[in-house]
Amino acid sequence: METTLAQHIVTDLPQVTWIGVLIKAILILAIISALAGFGTFIERKVLAFMQRRLGPMHVGPYGLLQIAADGIKLFTKEDIIPQNANKLIFMIAPVITAATAFIALAAVPVFPDFTIPSWIPLLGDTFVPSIASDLNIGILFVLGMMAAGLYGPLLAGMSQANKWGIIGAARTAIQFLSYEVVTGLSILAPIMLVGSLSFVDFNAYQAEGIGSWMIWQQPVAFVLFLIAGFAETNRTPFDLLEHEAEVVSGYATEYSGMRWGMFFIGEYANMITISVIAAIVFLGGYDAASSIGWLTIMLKIAFFFFLMLWVRAAWPHVRPDQLMWLCWKVLMPLAVVNILITALVMMA
Amino acid sequence: MSEVQTVDTMITIKIDGIEYKAKEGEYILNAARANDIFIPAICYLTRCSPTLACRICLVEADGKQVYACNAKVKEGMEVTIDTPTILEERRAIMEVYDVNHPLQCGVCDKSGECELQNYTLELGIDSQSYMIPDTKRETTNWSSVLHYDPGLCIVCERCTTVCKDMIGDSAITTVKRGGAELDKGYKESMPKDAYAMWNKLQKSVIAPSNGTGETNCSDCGECIAVCPVGALASRDFVYTSNAWDLKRIPAVAAHSSDGAQIYYEVKPTSITDRTEKIYRITNEWNYVSLDGSARFAYDFQNTTATKDKAAFDAAIEAFKKAETVRFNAMITNEEAMMLQTLKEKMGFKLYNPEVKAFQTFLNHYKAASGNSLWTTDTDAIMKKSDFVISIGAALRNDSPAMKYAFNNVQKMNKGAGLYFHPVGDTLIPTFGKTVEVFTHKVGHEELALYLVLDLFADKEKLPSNVKEYIESFKKSETKTITEKVEKTIKEMVLNEETGEEEEVSKKVKEEVEKEITVSTNGLVDLLGGDSATFEDTFAKMMKKKENFSMMLGEDLYYHEKAENIAKLVALVEATCDIDVVMTPPKSNALGVALICELDDAQSGYTIGYNENGDFRLSALGDGDLDMPAMNQQEGTLCNIGKRVLPTNAAVEYEGYELNDLMKVLVGAPELTIDWTQTLPTNRGFKSIAFDDLPNSFDNDGTDNRGYRLEISNVETELPEISKCDEDAVLEGDIAYRCNPARQFNDFTDKSHEIFEAFALYASTEKAASLGEKVEVVFDNGSITLDVIADEKMTGDIVKVPDFKAAQGVYDLFGTSRYKTVTLRKV
Amino acid sequence: MSLEQFKNRNIGTQNYVALDVGKPPKSGLCQFKQVVKRTFKGELFVGLWVTMKAMLKALFGGDMHTIQYPFEKLPISPRYRAIHDMLRLLESGNYRCIGCGLCEKICISNCISMDTRYDENQRKEVSEYTINFGRCIFCGYCAEVCPELAIVHGPRYENASEQRAGYSLFEDMLTPIDKLNLQQEYDGFGAVSPNADENIKKTPLAY
């Protein structure tokens, strides 16, 4: 039934052309990059407010142009490659992070679809879909892509011939791999309920208002996913990869300029991705029918993004051993139990 | 001789229960100071008479209260410095000194080295019990250098004392000032010494003694040095620096041959110019007194010097083709040694008109007496001597050290003095009541020495021809003298022969028979004295005199018969109990005389070092190659006390030194002062490195600066002496090569606090007859000079200064100091 | 806590309260229980609430602590020792500085220098005066030693300079003559103590 509903929506839509997909891809790249930058600004502001400070104030009104200033700074900074680094890997590692983060976004419906007005030359009447590529294995693809993203920090840390980098890389491996399990298992229960891996189907499944949101059916899965999402995106309280107090800057120790900036953008893109997944899978996604559907999902994404900052302001780090203990001894068993219970309920 | 003489009879006294050694006949205060014990005293100066103005040195000696500056030590004396009554007295005195003393320490120049501040703190004066209305006292300037603020003056009379007892000018004195009368109640209520002191303080103030507002003195500035408060200051120094900001650089006064100890006191010039500048000169005034050139001629440094390579190369070339190097006495021993080395290696002549005559005279003296140098020095004279004779020195101008010694002997040792000089001087007779001045004819210096022989010599030791010659003067005039006079003469002569014992007169009366015919002395008349009264006067002068000394001046070195004079001096030493001191003409003449082999004249291509020449090395900043001035270089200087004294650089110098030329020409050690060790030991120098030379005084005033030149002593026969040609005197207008006091050379002239002009100096009457300007015509040239009247000169001889080397005055005078000239009004 | 208590290092004699942190969990089950307990006790949310409250108060309650420094400045204590001021006499407008040189002498970093001269009125005049602020350590000795309260520490603490040795001349520090009425009497370092009168011994005066 769910499948048909999804097919119905897709078939109702105009033809998806390659131009539309290209435009969408460019839009995602442009907007998410900008949002990642804006995210740094928001993070600094929110953290500042929570510490009763003002945050950046001097570049532009309320410091809004701080992003531009930071961008200019990152672009113009000298690109330093350590003498003993594996130069090729060192250079492509940040690209992997940024690329995987954006590729993952390809299967995520970010904005509602629209048609370019016909008075615009060349591109007029082009239909731009909400999803760049509505894969039928959307969630799996996104999670897989994000998992592939671990190669960025891993390679970066190992290539730079720096002991802090190595530690960062090792932490990347254990943290990302471990929490991949929790992410997968926690989201498995909603997938079982929906019966599809497509985000569109998830959206359709929860289309009947707040009461139909997955969070009410799967609160444990939601919490587990959220926790694992924090770990996947390397956010406090699980930001052990580049824990300043312990490993200088972890895998990013030797990076400077825009290469370092690409890690940053990748990280923020991942935060957005996780926020989007959480919003679609658990909080009802966007209301395809309503004209303000795009606004609701934006608010939901924004909430999750804000939550990440909020948590950073409030909570301390965990230790690496606590992180592993939490993953394998608490979260993973809980997730398995949750799946079992869900399965039992569905069979019943 | 003087070294041997310093053995004194030592006695033992007890100060505060501890035993100390003291010289017999010394004041308690000096004995304490020599033993490093502090007795408070404000008004006392070590080498001057006690004034008893401050009364703060009150101590208890053998149970009686005495003033430590005025009471002499006795064997076994027990001195207590502090007793309750004495402390009460001292506190009252200090409180009185603080009454109405302006609270302007903040701006006072003396603040930080002020004895009033020090004693107020030392005695813990934290409250005031006495009061009196103050009177307004205006600051005045006494001369071009002296600044007096009577408001700050505590009338300790140190300035007047030093001016009278040491300097001899007696230019200032205490006068009434009309302060408020003391409240009679104080007489009962306060300690009596404090009351007496206050009574005097309240009535007195210091003022020029000639009754005008101007001091008309030699502007030596010694009164400034001794002033314990900020009342007396140099006009140039007032309010320019605090004492503590100044860095003291020990040095030797460069201009006169005194070689006086001085400190250059330096500080950065201003906020924008951080190069160090000399702000003033200070001295250890208890042990050494400066003359005006030493105190005020300090800013003569060569400021424009740079390392001018082209000029340096030109100098090297000049030395290679030079036939003569002409220099003067303003040079260190090290530089003189360098020039001598150059002479030996390069074979040019060394010509030094200032020193040549002196060197020759010294050689004659050495040949005649066997002594390489004279036997005493001015310090020893001040300590011991009670009869001084000065021959051939313009005391007021040539040698401040000799002037101070001559005067100090009169004042402190109850001494007497004979002054022989062709130029009349009104100041010398004021030194003491028993000073006899002979204004003799130019050329009669030998006669003065013959008179000395006549008066003091052991006749039996005298060679017969000399004895005959002396006696030849005592012929005809004898008849005119009355019997009574003759008798006294008899007594006199007796005294001489028996070693100055007065009581023995009877014993020698028998010998009188012989002497009667020899009675009246024609020498005295020839020398411008009055033989009729001289015998009487001389008898008075000789009373209680034990220690005789003679000072010889520059006139003798330039005398035509200098060799004969040197022999006469040797004879005086051999036959009389008289110590001799000679003044080296200017600066380091002695060092140059000992180190350099000087030639008689210059010829060919000449390099002038601070002198005229074809190529000029000059520390004055106007030569072809710059040289460091005396306050810009390290080195040693020899002085009248026969000491080799280290002096130091006070201001920076950026140009080449003579040693740099030496390095290129013949090779030289790294530094100029590396030459110090190489000074010729056969001339009395010692092989001591410059940095090992001491530079201090002991507490009892013993001079430990540098070292004393070794004096060689060879037994010699009495010299053959020729008679004086009594008719060989100069007639007509006579010019005397003599500088005004404080002027010695181009460097003193360059200094901004020295004002004496390069002009013709004459007595008031002579100046009036000469008009404003004259041309002085010599045999070999002429010079045109302004005429300045010197109130203290008498007679017709005029003084022509030589301190400007460029004027060539030495060349005009040639080998003599007196010349017959034609004075033409211009 | 008073200062005495604070300085008392004798642990055990004071009213310290030992924080009850419980015993560390021994078995895995205990650890699990601790996690569950802490998770559901809501302690984490307390932390979140604290920060949220702080943010709301900062944004809307006017409780923002940031001072936007170059535009806003905190008031400073009168005892603060910043760039020096040279004061004038209020009545005549003359310099208070008499050029005694005590500040120059006492300055432990040797950064004060002055030129003085004998002026036309027979007084000591300070012709130039500088403090090298590149070397000054703002110890305040100059203000303390000044007998005339002429040199004092002012409130100007911004002493960054484009040049290594920033000099300041007399005029820079002197109260401008047109602002004489605004000159504040200094009550900081070196000012007369409130009980100064008690420490003075009076001198008898005859008039």
C-alpha cells in the first residue's frame, strides 16, 4: 500500500530531466555549502548566547558577514602539506569527506520540488525535483555514503605523518564503524514499519499529521538514532576525533586553509543530512500537500541542528572507553531489543 | 726627601673606649677622620683653619667639652663623641639650622648631597622647637661663574675659610644682614652653643669682601665645592641636574701642571640628545683644591670627530714626509711615548716650545745636583713648611698649586714667604703679614738665588767663589746702618749656623767680629728691596721657623742663563736646609720632558699636534685629522707632585686616535693605554698597567693616585757657578709671556665657562696709558691685542698670553719669557 | 567565605562538605543501571535547561556580559595605574611639577627623564619631560614619590603603539589648560592618606 502511494506521488509529478537533476545538484552544493558556513556562524552565535556572550559582531550587521570573512580567510590561507605526508592521500582526504557528505544528500529530499518559470531563457519550464535522485534504497544509500565518509578523516589522519593525526584516525575508525551499527539497527525498526527504503515513502507514511509521526511509534529508535547521529557527525559529547584537549586537532592537525575548510563543510553537511533524516524518518518530514510543507521540514531540520549546538553548550565530553561501552553494551543491545519488539508487534 | 719626611710621631688616643693612633699635634677631628671615625662637623675643612661656626663637632675629651676641630690630641686622651648633653646641644644646633631654611629641597641643586639634609636625618630632627621671623634675602651673582642664594646659606663660613686659607683670594667674607633679634628667652631655655651659633647665624650672610656686588677673584669656584648646602652654585649648573643623576668619572685636571684630582660629572645632554655631556667638575675638596681652569674648563671635547678615512690616509702620508712634529704639553704620557717611538723609527724632529726649556733646565739641574727631579711637592709644603720662597713664577697665573701652597703656609703654618718676581702683584702681600715681595728687574733671578744662599746657606759649605761673590755685595753701605741694627744682624746669623736655636746667640757673639764688616746687603737693594729695613723684617720672618722650601717657576727655565740658575738651585739644595719644587709649565710638561727627546727648532714639513703646522692633528676640531681631547681619552699625566696620574674618558669620541696612526706607521698595541707599561723606567716611570693604577685618597688625605716617579740620586760635586751679570737686564717696554688665571691653552679657551680674553694684560696705570688696543712689536714680528687692566698687577711690564697656539706667541718670544718690545697704540 | 577561612590550609578543621558521588559501579549490570538511572533522571535535561535559560536571559533579559571593548569601556578604579597625567595648579594653571627629579630617580625601569633649567623668574623650570611607555611597568612609584602630586596615574590604559618605544612628552600628559576645570584630584597611588594630619608634627611659626 505504501509503495503505491509513493508511486502515485511520483507518477503525478512532471518528467524529471537530467537538466533538472543537474540544477538540483548544483543547488544542493551551493546551498548546503553556504548553510554549512552559515552553520558555523549560527554555532558561534548560539554558543555565545548560551554563555551570555555576543559572539561575532564586527563583520557586517550582527557579524553576519563573518562567514564571508572566514571563507576569504580559508581560501587565502597557505596550503601547507607536511614534508613526510603521503601527499596524494593527504590532498584527496578532505575531498572524500566533502564529497561523501554531498553525495549522501543526493538521496535526501531537501526542498520541495518546483518548476523554473517559463520566462527564464534556456532553463524555462525545467522541473527541479525535491530529491536529486529518488533511489528506492534512499536510506540505505545515505547511511552507506555517510559510512564511506569515514575514509576522509581516516586517510587524512594516517597520511599526515603526525601522531595526533594517527590517534585521530584510529578514533575515526572505531567511532564511526561502531556507531554505524547503532544507526543502522535503530533505523531498521522504522524501515520495517514503513516497508520501504525511500524517503518519499517515509514522508508519505507520516503524512497524516503529528499523530502519525514515527517518533510516537518508535521513541527508542529515535533516541538511539539521535545518539548515534551525534557520534556519526562527530559532535559533542562524542567529538573525540579532534578533541582539542587530548589530541590537538586529531585527524585535522596538519591541515590548513581550504583543505581544512572542506572537512568543516563535510562535517556541517553531515549534520544537515542527519538532521534531515531525523526530520523525515521520525518527525513526519515535509507536508507534500501543504504550501508551507517546505517550511515545516525546515523548522524540523533547524531544530535538530540547534539541538546539536545546544548539547554542545551544555554537556561535557565522554571518554573513548565510555563511548565504546555505550555503543556496544548499551545502545546496540537496546536497538536489537527494539527491533525484536517491533517485529513481534508487527507479527502480532 | 719628602717621602722620608712624612714619618710623624704617633701617639695613642682613645675614642669611645677604643685605642687609635694619631699624629701628634693633630686636631681630634682629623685624627678621628684618619681612623675612619665619624664625628659630625659642618664648618671644618681639613686643610684650613677651624672657624668654630657650627659648633656641632662638640666632643668630650678627658671630661671636658671641646670642639673636635679645634682641640689637639694628647697622648692618652680619652674622647667621647656622644654624651647626653652633647647630643642635646647638637640637636638644638641642627634644629636652629633648620629654622626658616627654605623647604625647596625639591628644586635645590644640592639635594641628595646636602650636608644639612644629611645631618638633619643623621641627628633625627623630626620636630622644631625654635622660631624667628625670616628676612628676605635675594639671590645674586657674584661673578661670571658664582651664584649665591643667601636664603639657603647656613653661614658655616667654609667658603670664606677656603678662599682665605687655601686659595688666598680672600674674596668673600661674612657681613651683617640685619635679621630679626633673637628672643631673649632663648638664652636661658636653649643650649648655650646652639644659642651662640644661632645668634651669629641670624646676623650674618656671605658677601664679596671688597664691598661691591662682585667678587673680583680668580673664579676658581672652590667656594662652590665646599658649600655644604645649595647656597653657592655655578651659574651654569643651577637647576640643570640633580646630584644623583650625574655619573662621576675620576680624572685629572688637564690644563695646569697641578694634576689635581677631579671628577667629570656626566649625564645625557637632553631628552633628545642622549650623548653624555659634562655638567660640572667636582673634587675631593678636603684633600685637593682646584683652580678655575680645572673646575670650569671641562667642555673642550672634540665633538665633530668622525672616522674620516681620507683624512686618516692623508695623515699617514704627512707622517711619511714629515721632518718635524710640533706639539705642546697638552698630551698624555702615552701619546708622548708614541711620538718618541715614531721619532726613533722615522727620524723626524720633535719640537715642543712649551716643554723644551723646562727639559733643558731639568737636565742642567740633574747634572748639577744629581737628583733627577725636585725634592718636594706642594702637598708636602702645605703639611710641613713654614717658610716658602718663590722665584720666577707668576704665582697667580702659572701654578695654582704653588699659589695655594704659598698662601696655605702663611695661614695654617704661621709661615713666612719671600716672593721674587719682576711683575708686581698686589695679591701676594695679602697672603700673610710676613710675606716679603721683591719686584726685581728682569734678568736678576740669579741674584734672588744668591740672596737665598746668603740668607740660608751653611756658609762653610759654599764654594769660595760664591762666598766671595755674595760678600762682594756687602761692602759700602754698611756704614750707614746704625749700631743697633748691626747687633740684631749678629743674632740672626748666629741662629742660622747653629741650627735655628735662638738661645745660642751669646755663644756666637765672638764670631760677630768678622761679620760686622759684611753687614748690609747690596743684593736686597739690587732686587728692589730696601736693605735698610730688610734685616729687621727678615729677623721677624725667621722666628720659630723650621721647615724651608723654595718654589721655582717658568721664568727660570726660559732665562738666558738657565744652566747657571739650575746650578744655583742645586747649590741651594746642597748648602741650605731648603726643599725645592719646580712647576712644570702647563699640563703634562713633566711627562713630555721625561719621555721625549725634544729638538731645538722645527724645520721643513711640519705636523702640528694641536699646534700650527703644514698638516694639523687637532683635538680642537679644526685640524686636518681629528684627535681626542683630554676628556675623551684614557692615559696618564705627570704633575708637579711628581706623580703619574691616571685620567679617564668622560665623553665619547668617534674619530681616530694617535694609536691608530701608530698601528699603520710602525705597529702598535691594541689600545692607547697599553703604552702605559712601556713608559721609560730609566726616567722614573714604573711598569704598571693602566688598569692597575690606584686612584684614591686615604681618609687622612694621603694621595694614592697613580704612583710617584722614582727619583734617582747620584752623588755629585758642587757645580761651578758663574756670577750674575747685574747689568744684563731688560729695559724699556717689556712683554711677559703669561696667561690670565684660568687660561692655559686652546682648550681652556674653548670651554664656555672660561671668559678671560686673549688680550694684553697690564696694570691699571699702564693700561690707561696704552689705550684700548696695542700692537706689540717684537724683533721677529708683531701681534695686535686688546688691552685689559688687571687691578692686581703693578709696574710697567705687560703680560702677553700664549694660550692660543695659532697666534704663535711662543715663536715671537723665542727662548725667553721676557722680551723688550715696542708698544704701538692702534 | 571570609578571607581568613580561605587562607586556612588545615584541611579538616573547616566546614567543607564532602560531595556524595556514591560508589563506583562494580558489575556491568550496576553500570547499566547507573546509565539508565542517569538517563531517565533527567540530569542531562537540567544541563540543557541551564544553558537555554542563560541564552534566553542573555538575549531578552539584558544579561549579556560582553563589553564591546573599543566602543564600550568598563569604569576603572581610581587606584588603577595607567598612563600618567601631569596635573596643573587649579588656581594659576601653572605646572605642578617642580622638576625635583624624584620620579626620575625612583623609576625602577629608568623610563622617566627630564630636562630642567634656570628660568627668567629664577625658578627651576621643567623644559622637557618624557616617559618611555615602552619601558614603563606602571609600578606607580613616580606617583607615590611625587611631593607635589603633580604626576599621577590617569585612566588611559590603551598604550598600544605602532612604534616599539612609544614616547610621551610633557604636553601629552599635561592637563590641557582649557580643561583645567575638569581636572580631577587624584586619590590613587601616592595620594595623601586620609589620616595624614595625624602624622604631621607642627612647626612653631613666628608670624
